[in-house]
Amino acid sequence: VLNQKRQIVDLFVGDKISAHKQGVKFATKLYCVNPVEDANIVISDTYPFDTSLQFVPSRGFWPLMDGKNKSSKIAIASCPMGLGYHGLSPISMSLLLRLLRKLKYLQLRESLHLARRIKALKKILMRRHLEFMMLSPGITKEELKTVFPKAKLFSTWNEILYELESRHRNLPVKVAIYPCSPLLIPIQDGFSDEYATDR
């Protein structure tokens, strides 16, 4: 099991079934977090899924779906490969064409989970209309707008701080920061204590 610095924090060996179960149990404890639903500012650091804009939203945007309705939402992603490319779902295609293409290659075993697929598609549609600020040196404003029309690109953290100061003049302000958000597992209060963590 790796941590956010890609260091080994525990190792499970032996019988592959029991070792895997113990590894899952440890990783779940390590990565489970309770989302802060009443935050005024939500910051999602999308490392290590931030090599391109193609993959950033797949796991790195879940914290941006939380927070108050008028909360400021910020995604941090380096995107050294820019927009990126995926043969099955090119990001340059329109959303409708991408969905149709995915359906074309949908396998029978995947179609059995139709309700889960529909829920996932709804999340994709919601993300597209998400209003947020993005700190990224690897993409341009035009590239960001093709995928997230309501997003605003920033090149430095100081620019974001200035924007936040102008938005949130009334103190105190509650801030939720999710480091390495793609690795985190969001849980709700009341989830089994077996998976509780203070991280």
C-alpha cells in the first residue's frame, strides 16, 4: 500500500486472497475521509491523476461536488500532457459523441449494471456544468473551456487567493482541503468504525 508520496507504508504477502483482503482493509482505513459538506472553500489536489485533463475529473473532482451551493471550488492539476488523449473517449469530441462511442463499445457484462452506468453518466453531465477555479500550468483557457465551459483557469496560487479574498469578505471561512483526492475514499458519518480514520 502506497501513500501520497509513493512510499510503501505497508506490505501484505502470502495467500493472495487473504493478503489482498488485509491490504484492502488497511488501505480503506488509510484513505477514508468524511467530506466537509458545509465548507465555504473546497480545494481538491488531483495528484496523482493530474497528468492530463482527460483523467483529472475521473477521480479528482468528487470533492468539488460537495460544499455549500455558493462555495468556492478549486481544482489543482499540473496537466503536463495538456488535454491528453484516450482512444475510446477522446476529450476533443462533444459530450454526446463521447457517450455514444462508449455505448458502442459497451460489453454485455457491463450492460448488466445499467443503473450504475446511468448514475455515472449523470455525474459526468453534472461535472461539465460545474463552476470552479482551476490552478494548472499545463493547459490553456481555451482547452479548459472545451471541457468545462464554466471553469476559470489560474496560473498562480496568488491569483486564486486574490479571487478568494474578494469572494469571502465575511469571516470566519470554513476551508476543506483534499490532498491527493483521487486516492481518497469519501464516506458518510455513521459508516462502520472499522473504516474510521483520523487522516
